[in-house]
Amino acid sequence: MNSSSFVGTIACAAFFLTACAKQPLAVRGFQGQTLSVAVGQELDVTLQTVGPGQYESPPMVSSPSLQFLSVAFVGPYVPAGPTQQFKFKGEAPGQAIVVFQHSGNNPTITDIVNVY
């Protein structure tokens, strides 16, 4: 195999590995979800607030199998209150309970995340 064939083979393999990468699991939050993500996969949970306050960051995560990465305010912006997107990543096989507490009167949201 000459060097140009080898470089072409490597480039092709890199393309297919990138194309097969795990996409983030994106969900809109509501009470009592059970979710599953793979090790290395990201999880995006979007929560809408109604009225004053916001969901507190970082949320409580019961296990190191799921890592909290970040939170951001996202659109569309509505008069009801802010929309927040919480990002997580599956770190190791296991189960994590994630608790989102609100600083105002919105309910606490508790989700279960299974990492495989």
C-alpha cells in the first residue's frame, strides 16, 4: 500500500467514525422521566419556568455515572419565564437520579438516568 492509499484509508475511516458518533439525547423536562444514555453520550434536558425564579444550577446528581456539564438560558423567550437547558454526559455504566429544584414556586423535577 502506498502512502496516498494509506492516507485515503485513514481519512475514510475517520469520516465513518465521526458519522457514527453518538448524538446528544435531547428531552423537554417533565416530572418522572426515565432516560437512557450511552457512556460518552450527552443528554440535554430543557426546562420551562412559569412565573418568577429559575431551576437551580447545578442540579443534584446522585451518582458519578452522569456528569453535569453546563446550563444555559435558551429561546424561544416567552413571557411565562425563562427556558433553561441543562447538559450532562454519561461517564460510566450505572444509574443516576437527577433532581432539579426551582427557586420559586415551580415543582421540583426528579428524573432517572440509566447510563449503559
